[in-house]
Amino acid sequence: MTESVERSVHAELVAVLVAVTNGEPRVLTTDDARALPAGPFELSHRSLQAGLRAWVEAQTHHPLGYVEQLYTFADGDRSDESGARVMSVSYLGLTREAGETGVAQVGWQDWYRYFPWEDRRAGTPALVEELIVPRLAAWCEESADAAVRQRRRQRAAITFGLEGASWNEDMVLQRYELLFEAGLVPEAARRGRGNGAAVPGEPMRHDHRRILATGIARLRAKIKYRPVVFELMPAQFTLLQLQLAVEALAARGLHKQNFRRLIEQQALVEETGEMATGTAGRPAKLFRFRRDVLLERAIAGSKLPLSRAL
């Protein structure tokens, strides 16, 4: 009996379902914001993606639109209550928030609730300098091996943009894994690695925060060369709404005029001939995404204005 359990492998399907609402990045969660929508792959599912869609729609009552496979997590220490090994196949989905889900314990959350150190739209968060840097420094010095101390310091500098290193918004997973290894997130305590000095940031069940970090990193990288941000926009939008959506995902501010000039150069949008109503100040033009560029950009690529010069 024990041997059959040890040899069994269960496949779990996990969804990182993202929306941008009122200029804030949101993720759909279950279990009172402690988990991502997930469920086992079953023989009745005709494909992994079909199984994912079935589970998400059953759990959340939210239909899936754009979906792409994200990553397969198959670490040797991933197991369920029975001791069977669990392999998680994760997917990234882009959609628009449709208000209350109508399902208990299911709802949309700001993804910076889980990664408060990642939001740099208003500059470096205070918790980085006040908590993360000194606690990482203490962890670096814990080792009696000088070479290990040096490697830790270099890793901290590169991932968090310290000691003259530049901040790379795509390194979401690397930053979370560094904090995990240093015992600075609650999930580490479950593996016996916590040191009682966890930094702010809501934990999630299992390794779902690690999966969420992977999804955020994928989307941040992808918006630089594919126009997937339009999957998150309404049919008509202002350029300010578009800029706020990109800033929310990338977690940094963009120069307004440079942003608009580069959007125009990319020829990604076109005017609808209508104006936004019900907003304070001067009415703004409404735009829509030029759907015919989808095929063009899939072949040639497309960059949104997230260059380091901005």
C-alpha cells in the first residue's frame, strides 16, 4: 500500500487569472484569498486546458478567455495529505473583472497584497529599506562560510536592486524565492525554514504564492513584446486608462508623452470617434485596439513602452 502511494503522481491544474480594475492589478482567488483556483486533472477531461477551464468555471463561475500554459511545478517535495506526489500544471489567464463572483470564499484581490515590495509606481516601498534590506543582510551574515556570505550578498543585490544594481521588474519569482530561502515569508516556516522575522505580504496555501509570482513575472515580460494588455481592457478606453493598466502590471510609472508617442508609433490603437463621459475634467478621446494587428504582431512582435529610458 505504501509503495503504491509513493509511486503515484497526481496532476493539479492551477489558474493565475488576472484582471486590471480601476488601474489596479487583480487576481482571482479561492479559500478566502488564500489560494488560486485549482483542481485535479481527471480522465474525463479531454485536455489539460479543458480541465482547467472546467475547474475554474465550476469553482468561481467566471468563464475563461485568453489562457496560456505557464509552468509545470514538479518538485520532489510536493505532496498531498495522502503522501502522493503532486505535479501542478499552471496557466495564466487574462480577463476583465465582472464584480462579485457570487461564490462564497471566491473573490478578486490586489496582487500587491501578496507582494507589497513589488509595487514601485510611487517609488521604492518603505518596507524594502526598513525591513527587507536589514533582514536579508542579517541572513547573508549567518553563514560561517565567507564564500556563501558573498554569494548571498550578490544575490540580494541583483534581485532587489541594491548596491548600485538596477531593479528588474521581471524578477518577481527570484525575489520571492530569495525571501523564502532566507526564511522571511510564512510559507518557509511550513518547511521548517522560518526564523520568526517574516516580512509583510499575505501568504497562500501550498506553493500558490510561488505560482502567482511566476504568473506576474510572465505577464510583466510578455507585455513588452506582445499586445496582450488589450485582453485586459474594455472594448473602448482612454489612453490614460491604458497607461494606468500598463503601469499597474509593470509596477512603475511611465512618462505620459513618451507613452502616447510610442503607442502611436506601434499603431496598436485607433480612435472610435467618441469621447469618455462621466469623468472629471476635460472629456478624453476613446480608443479601441486594432484587431488586425494581432496577426501582424504575432509574426513581427510588438513592444509596449517599457524601455529603461522612460
